[in-house]
Amino acid sequence: MSGHSKWAQIKRSKGAADVKRGALFTKLGREISVAVREGGPSPEGNPRLRLAIQRAREANMPADTIDRSIKRGSGPGEGVQLDEITYEGYGPAGSAIMVQAMTENRNRTASEVRALFTRAGGNLGESGSVAWQFDPVGSITIESNGKDPEEVAMQAIDAGAQDFELGDGAVEIYTLQPDLDRVRRALEAEQLTVTNAELSMRPKTTVSLGTDDAIAVLRLVDKLEDLDDVQKVFTNLDITEEAVAAFAERG
């Protein structure tokens, strides 16, 4: 399974703790509100909103909190105006990193992101300096649940997926971004267990680093994701089991 997907699973596990839950709900609520402003309040006609609501439910976000986020996005002039921004930069050992944020204060967010890159020995780059190393994709994680993973992958390809990676007990499916919702629903109709579906950035190639450098990259990614305004972080680091274990041990 891809490094980012493995890392996302770790973060979701950490996010289940009460201390993280409030921040997670804030990020999910922002995504719902922006999706509403972009495509309207009806999930049936707004795939981005449908996906955002699904992710919120998977995180056990209360229904009334989801409803408030929808109303906040559909109310004319209500609340603050959130801008979607992508920052690109290089982290420790030249690792490529993309940071997707939603903010009402661009200067504050840019300053916070830049400070973390600098402390980690990296630097922010210009727009396009890193993006060329990633492909925008839809990412779907399916639990194989005892089924032949390759058979599951073939079902996904038949449903319109573009590529896949086999992992430990799971299959990572990649789609074109506009096809994500359609493929997900087709897979669920086949009684396959979808544990996560999201818009993602997949590195065209990954870099392998020594343990110390890999931990430094994971620390930077972790701190970036903990920023209130940051929604997602992507890196081209090959996140190995050894690196994950070392990060968990050293923090």
C-alpha cells in the first residue's frame, strides 16, 4: 500500500483520541461548508459534498454538527470566507511535500507553514515547484476480508479504477478524481468494504531515505497536519514499516 495511505491510516487512528477529535471535526466541517458553497447543499447533486459527509460520518461526527456545517456553507454571507490554498515545498533530505489548506487568513497560514518547513531544515517553494511530482487521483481503500486481493482489484478495475496497490489485508484503488464517487458506489454495490475514499495526490515516484531522515519527514508531516488550517499533507517519501515503527518509538 502507498506510503501516504499507510500514513493516513496512522493519522486516522491517532485522530480517534478525544484530544484530536475536536480538531478533526473542525477540518471535516470546513470541507463540508466549502463543498456546499462550491456545488450546493444537496448531496445527491454534489459529489464533493457527498464524499465530505461520508468521511464525517466515518469519523463519527454528530449528525447535528454535519447539518450545521451544511447550513453554514449554504447561508448567504454567513461565517468567514474560507480560501483553499496549496503550499509546495521541500522537507528534510529533499523530500517533496504538498500542503492543502483552508483558511480565512492567508498570511497567518503561510507564516505557520513556512515556519515549520524552516525548523525542519526545508523550505517552501513557488507554485508548481513540487506539484509536477504528483498526480491528482481519487484514492479508495478496500478491506479484502479474506477475499483474494487481486480479485478485489480486478473488480475495481472493472468498475472504472485506473490502478491499484496491494497491501496487508487491504487494496488501495486509484481513480481519476471525477470518477471517485462513482467507483466507490459501484464497489459498495458489490458488497466490498470501503474503509476510506478521498481526493488525493499520488507521487509519481517515491524516495527512500535512511531512518533518521524518514523520521524527520514524518515529524514535519505530523506537525503540518496538526495546524488548524491544514486539511491534508502529501509527500513522496516511501513510508516503510521500519520508518513507521521508528517514528512511533521516537515520536
